[in-house]
Amino acid sequence: MFEHNVEITKATDCLNAGKLVAIPTETVYGLAANAFNEKAVATIFAVKNRPRFNPLIIHSNSLQRFESWGITIPEVVKKLAEQFSPGPITYVVPASQAIPELVTAGHQSVAIRIPNHPLTLNLLSRLNYPLAAPSANPSGYVSPTTAAHVAVQLGNKVCHILDGGPCKVGIESTIISLVQQKPVLLRHGAITVNDIEKVLNQQVEVYNTFQNNSPLAPGMLSKHYATKTQLILAEDDSINLFEPENTGAIRFCSYHPLIPKSNQYILAEDGDLITAAANLYAAMRMLDNKGFKLIIAQPVPNEGIGVAINDRLQRASIKE
Ligand code: TXA
Ligand code: MG
């Protein structure tokens, strides 16, 4: 506990000085800065090489705190938060004057989230501002799910990495927009459309971010969450493999029959989708570092968090 205190104090000092801190959350590690300090927020964009049109999520430890910064919380968000927050969900709500334009990318809305990680909740409770935090990876690459992942890519660019262990969920938060009449799902995550519909007793529109290019979902269209090695999604194990020994495989729960076992990563031996999600990005990174010519990924059952896993694999496989 004492060690945690020292670590959180270090993180607080960095943030108060306008510097960046990598923070653990239950989904993925975030690259955080004081959301009210435009210079600090600009550093996030620079370090990630993130296009300025792509807005950031702001994080705090309660809905009341967001309200204290002038953000009006719609009733539907209160209802959802009662069930799901702190947790792996982000709400897009009308913005307030207090939020810098750089954070919202000039939109009238702002994305808010209460992450469920004890260290980060403790950190957030000590700050008198929200943390703007995208995933702590270079723009377009796979998100980090351990402190070591952050250290490899951005270690020298942050003031501190708050190590909270491996992320339990392993996939970015569900994003639900509540700025229009109807709730619209912008990003799949651990909390599913069905989960949300049950709480709201209302249908949720699922935005097709593969086809549309709308201001409602900036930053979702392009290739994303991707390995440097070309990745393809292959349902069928009998496809013609050019060089099996130069091919890596991401598998749900069984080995590919034609690829050396040492080239393969099984996401969940017992077929549990929650385990598969927690391992997905570590698998992508591990295989990406082996110098294969190709990675083939097997889609997982398209149910529960499996929908989000397949969504990420599909985005990783988009050709630029
Ligand atoms: O799980 C997560 O959400 C992680 C952790 C660190 O909290 N964060 C994360 O941030 O995934 P990022 O920046 O990698 O993805 C945020 C997504 C982007 O696609 C962005 O376009 C969208 O949220 N977003 C942010 N503000 C928005 C807004 N006002 N309207 C619509 N989409 C928004
Ligand atoms: Mg990201």
C-alpha cells in the first residue's frame, strides 16, 4: 500500500507539472494529461502522432465531478453509470465551456469515462481536473495492456508510468453516444449492445464505422489497432498458405493444423471469450515482433465481448 502511495504521488506531481503519465485502467493503458492544460494535451497528440481531428476521452472518478466542471449529465447516462461505472464504458455527452477545443477536436460533445482500476481511481480522486487520456500507443498501433508495452514504445516520452499490472479487460471501452434522441453505439467493448439495451429498455443504434465517415465517430474509420506485419482474418483453416513457417497465427482455442505450433498464440484454451479479450493485444504484439511475413487471425464466436474482439481484428486487417 505504501509503495502504491509513493507511485501515485509521483504520478500526481508529473500531472500537476503539465507532464504526461501512463495510467493503468481495466481496458488498456492510457496516456494521460491534465485535460484543462492545453499545452499538456498538445503533447499527447505530438507523442502519439495523433491527428488533431480525433478527440480525446476525459477521465475522472465520479459523475458528480464531471458535473462540477459544467458538464450536464443526461438522465440516460446516470442510469447506465449506475450499472456500469466505474467500468469499461465511455459516454459521449454535450460538452461544456470548460473543456478545451483540443480535447473535443472542436465538437459540441465530449467523451467521459470512469475507469475501474484502484490505482487510477485513487489518482483521479487527488486531482482537481479530469485526465485526457487516449490509449498509450503510437496512433494506429495496438493498444498497450501492460506497463512493459508502454515502456517499449513511449517509455522515454512520459514523466512516469504507473504500473497497475496487466489490464483485466484488455480491449478499449465501449463508446455510447447520448447526444441525439437515440443512443448510438460508436465502439464495441466489454459492455455489449444487449447489456445497454437491457438497462435503458430502449433500442440502441449500432453505428457502422466501417462504412460511414461522420463527425459522430471521428477516428474510427481508418485502419486501427494494427500490427506492422500484415494481418488477415481467415475463418477457414484450409486456405492455401504460402509459407507456413513464416506465418504467425492468432487462434481462439485450437491450433491451426498447417502452421508450426511455436508460431501460434492461443487466446483462450478453455474457449472463454473474456480470457481471449484479455490476451488479444499481447498476442498481436508478440507475433508482430517475430518477423513473420504474415499473421493470420481466426475470428472468435461473435457473441458477448467476442463482437469487440472481431471488430479489432477486422480493423487490424484493413489494408491502407
Ligand atoms: O478504454 C478506453 O477507452 C481507453 C482508456 C485509456 O480509457 N481510451 C481510449 O482512447 O481508447 P482512444 O483515444 O484510443 O479512443 C477514443 C475514441 C476515439 O475513437 C475517439 O474518436 C472517440 O473515442 N471519441 C472521443 N471523443 C469523442 C466525441 N466527442 N465524440 C465521438 N467520439 C469521440
Ligand atoms: Mg486508441
